[in-house]
Amino acid sequence: MRTIHFEIDVHLKEQTVHRTVDLPIACYHTSIKENSNGYIPLHWHDELQLVVVTNGKVRFHVNNETVIVHEKNGVFINSGSLHMAESLPHLNSRYICLNVDPSFLLPQELFATYVRPYIQATNFPYLYIGADEAWSKNIIDCTLSIHRSIEEQPPYYEIDVTTKVMAIWKLLISNGLQLEYDQNKMMQNRRVKGMLQWIHNHYEESISLDDIAKVGQLSRSECCRYFKRMLKTSPLQYVTDYRIQKSLPLLQQPNATVTDVAYQVGFNSTSYFIARFRKVMNMTPLAYKKSKLNDVQ
């Protein structure tokens, strides 16, 4: 099985360039378990995202909400929303993912009226796209058609893709959604992103709950509530999970030892690193290292 490394910067912003040669969009078919983490880690991006599950079931966490998407159904994820995805246990879930730059949706003259209000709304982080209603079924069909066009590239496919993207957007915004702009939610999102950015900048160092709470200008208890509500975990558990995530590419380097990697990513005990790694990855760091080196050979 090929392994995919999901590049995310310290701000949690995905570093993938989402575009074809000619258009500021990307559409690809992916297996969640091919990612080096075994799931799609927490991230965000400026692009709008449409996902259609083609096999299995996928659990998406978007901001502080969770949605399970079954095969042949989908989900829209708005620009700037923190999200991650994981396959339900014992399933090799796959999906088609369409990413679109918001500026590509409509001509500039229509952007302020029909795009900006929707990507700035605080009650629109995602929208479930079911196959049981005509308007949402059309969105799924358009997404699959766009994927085929980009894969096959028939004559004038760019025009066909462009018109289908516009049709998808019209279907999304014309179904009675009442937009809201909650300043408290905006502040919460900024604070969470700020604390996560700080963790990503300092994960190699010793980190305490007080350090994280100070960055968010919160008390220890309120900091824990933020993480539990937004990320379904505790601040220090997030630090541990992120360190393990950062250890994966290091373990794949032939000359790296488990002890070296443990200290590089901020653990002060090899045995603790092994124990936490086993809990998250269901194998020891050494077993993971050997499996990845065997994949290369």
C-alpha cells in the first residue's frame, strides 16, 4: 500500500496546492488508510471542499461537530473550517474530494453578494449532502462528473468543469440556509487556531497545560473545555497525538532510532513514547518503522 504524507503547516493550514494545470481546483480519489497517520489529521484550508464517499463510511469532525457520511453520500466543508476525517473501524473507506478556490465560483462582480457572506457565516462550517433529495443528489452527480472530466480531460473539459462548479454552488446556497455571524464563535475559532499553532511551533519542547491556556488567554479549566468542545480531546492529549503524528516521517528514515525520534518530537522518555505510540497506532514504533522500510524495498 502506498503511503501519503499529509502536509500541514504550524497554523494547521494544509499545504497541498489544490489545482489542475489550468484551473484553481483539484479533484482526487483517496483511501483514508493510505495516509501515514491512518486518518486525515486536523487541518483547514481556504478552498471549499466537497467530499463524496465511494466506499465504506467516514466520520468527519468539523469545528465542534461530527457527521458520519455513508457510501454514495457526501459533505460540504466550508473555507477555513477545522476538520479531520477517519474511516470507521474495519472499513477501508474511500472518497472523491473536490477542492475549489472560492474566487473561482463566480465572476468578481457577484462574489460579494453570492460567495463572501456564505464563507464568512459562523453557522455554515459544513453541510451534509445526502443522496435522497433531488438538489443534493445533483451536487453528488456533478462532483462525480467533475472527477471524471479531470481524469479523462476530453475536449473543452475546463468549460464543463467550470459550469458544474457554478451549478454546485447555486444548489448549495439556494436551499433556504439562514446565515448567522456569531462573534463568540469567531473568537472561539481564532483562539483554538492560535493555541494549536503555538503547540505546533513548540511541540519539541516541554509543554504544560498552563502554557497552552496562557496562549489562549484562558483559565486552565476553560482551556480544557475549549479543546473538549472543539477537538474532542484534552490539550495535553492533543500534544501527545501531534508528537506521534510528527514522529511518523522521522521513523521512516533508515538511520533513525526509536530513542532519537522520541526525543526529537518532545518525549522525555522512550518507554512513554513507545506506550503512547502503541495506543494510537496499534503497533510499536519499531514495528511501524520496519513495515514502512519493507514497503520501500
